[in-house]
Amino acid sequence: MATPAAQIPSISSRASAAPAQATDTASKPKPCCVCKEEKSTRDECMLFSNAADPQKDCQSTIDLYRSCMAGFGFKV
């Protein structure tokens, strides 16, 4: 009878910790949902660039996208 009583506090402590983790996850947006305009501009530049090295040609748009994502806490 003492064993089930010892397990109850561990279950309740896990339950109280779960909402805190869910709140942190819910407050941070998904990477796909932020910086859409910058991502679109970067992708168009990379796809339609006539340069031999599209990455060099589109470096300014790539930097704008990276700084936008960094503003939301993502490392790209």
C-alpha cells in the first residue's frame, strides 16, 4: 500500500512540468511561419539568377533572410 502512494507525487510533478514546456513551445513560432517575404525574395533570386555563382549574386537577400530568422531566435 505504501508503494502506490509514493508514485502519486512523481506523476503530479510530471503533469505540472508539462504545461510549462508546452507554453515555451507555443510562444515560439515555427520557422516556416516567419520571414515569408524574405524567404520568397531569397528563393526567387537564387532560382532566377543568371550569375555563375547565384549565392554570391544573392548574398544581400540571403543576409536579410538570416537576420530576420535570427530576430525570431533561429540560427540559419
